[in-house]
Amino acid sequence: MPPTLYLLALAVFAMGTSEFMLAGLVPDIAADLGVPTAATGLLTSLFAAAMVIGAPMMAVCARRFPVRASLTGFLVVFAVAHVAGAETTSFSVLLSTRVLAALANAGFLAVALRAAIASVATDRRGRAVATLLAGTTVAMVFGVPAGALLGTLLGWRATFWAVALLCAPALIGITTGIRSGPQPGPERVSLRTELAQLRAPALLLVMVLAAIVNGATFAAFTFLAPVVTDTAELDRWWITVALMLFGAGSFLGVRLAGLVSDDRPGTVICTAGPLMVLGWVLLGTWATHPWVLLVLMVSQGVLSFAVGTTLITRVLYAASGAPTMAGSYATAALNLGAVCGPVLAGLTLTGPADTLGPVWTAAALSAAGVLCALLTRNLVTGSSRGGSPTSR
């Protein structure tokens, strides 16, 4: 993989830490700002909603600027938003800073995905995406648990400051490691032609499936802290352990997808998909047993991100006719699930005893997504390596 991909992954690490860190901070933010726990989940949902809307919008704007300038600008805005969020005492202002940060994150990820797939051969897009998204999973292994630990020791505001500081080395790496000027890539295609790709049935299908599967992941992950402390009756320090285990599994899942999603996407969907559904059902049934909960954190991380990353790669293959917008389509699909998942999960939190509602929401969403993917397997995997039947 080109060194540029690892520089981009460093920035994705900082952004991934921000996007996922609220899973360990929800109770503290709710208590500090005087809002219900379910309402605090809107910090995740609105962040993702802004990314859904912002990904194509920011990608259109970024078409006019060199890649390095776009990435640098988005990263600076992202850092400033976190400084403002760390200083506010208003929940509405905090929501606003999350939306601003999400727009910057959306633009960055859309441009980064475009740069990633332009830097490798067309049959290695899955590996490029896996390398880039490794920044997200490393954030889940180290960044998010560290954020939860830092929040426990110094308060949730310290975690926001830490994310802002994480942007500094990423910014240095991008400005020094990515040359100025346009990114090498496919011959320029008109915006009208790229937007017309959204009418393709295969692209629409994989975007919806990616949204559903990632929605299941976010539904459970966003409200993981109450499951650990209330359902499993573990000390709050175990939230960090659970997050780290889920993150470690996610890293393995992304690496697995990187190895096989270019050549054998159907294998991932047909094997890891049903196992993922079973895992959420087991978690909903056995979460009162701490060791079962912790083991399932690893397995669900592997399975959810193996399937989710494979579907995101399918989006990029299906949108091959939109070289500057494909990354925004993938980003929008990923975060559409992150919008709907926590919202649906939050509706199940009707009382202190309903901590497992989000897990059952994840089970239902993943079952629907996997069933649809299995029924439409040929269409989902048909754009791999140009649609070669041997790649399914």
C-alpha cells in the first residue's frame, strides 16, 4: 500500500475516536448537561446525519481544490469544532459543534476514499479501503477506550480536548506527506455523470445494505455502556475493557475484509453475515453473564466490521463511474446507518431496565440486511473486479 494511505489513516484515527468515543461518555455527558441518556444519543445520530448530508455536498465543493488543500481544511475545522465543544456548557451548542465536526469529517473521508482508490490498482480497492478504515478500528481499540478512561479520570471535556490535539500530528503528516496539486486519478468526469450513477440499481442496493448493517452496529455500540454496567452489573471501568475488546475485533474484521472483499465478497456475506445476526441474538439473551458479554464483544466486532467493510467496498466498485463522488456515496451509506441505528435504539430505552433494547434492535436490523444481501447476492457482488463471475 502507498505511504499516503497510512497518513490518511492517521487522520481517520483521530476522527474515528471522535465519532465512536461517545459510547463510553454518554452517561457522563447526560449527567453533566442535565439531559436524558436517550437524548444524549442524538450527539451520535446528528453527527452521522450531518455526515450523510455533508459527504456529497463537501465532495462537490472539494472537486474544485487540490486534494491536500481539501484534506487540510477539513481537518482544521474538525479540530476547532472539538475545542468549542470542550468549552461549552450548553447541550444545544454541543450538538452544533458535533454537526460542524461531522461536516468536516464527511468531507475529509470522502476525499480520502477518493485518494485511496486512486492510488491503487482497480482490483485492490478493498485493500485500500481496509487500510484507510484501519484508522477507525485502531481508534476503537485504543482511542475510544482511552477516551473513556480519560473521561472517567478527568471528565468528558478532557476527551474532546484530546481529540483536538490528535489532529496535530495528522495535519503535519498530510501537509508534508501529500504533494500539492491534483491527485492522480481517472480522467475527469462531469458532476452530472457522476450523480447519474445513483440511479444504478446495484449501487442503490449496496448503499442501502451498508446502511442497514452499519445501523445495527451503531445501535448496539452507542448504548453499550449501560449494558456493561446495568445489565452485566460490572463496574464502570469495564466499559473501557468492553470497548477495547470490540475495537480489537473490529480491527480483525476490517483486515479480514481487506484480504477477501476484492475477490470473494460473497463468501464474507454468506458466512460472516448469519454469524453476526446470531451473535446479536446471543448478546441479547446472555448479556447478564459478564464473560459471555466480553467474548461476544470480540466476535461481534470481527463479524460486524467484516461485513460492513465488504459492503462499503461494494459501494466503491458499483460507483466506479463516479471517481470523485464514489467516496461520498460510501461515506453517506456508512453514516446513514449511524443515523438510524441509534435513533431506533434510543426509542427502546423507555426505562432503566430496558438496556438491552439497542441490542435487539441490532439483531433485527442485521437480520433484515443479511437476508436481503443473501437474496440479491449476484447483484451485490456483481461489480467486483468489473463483474467477473469468478470473483463472487
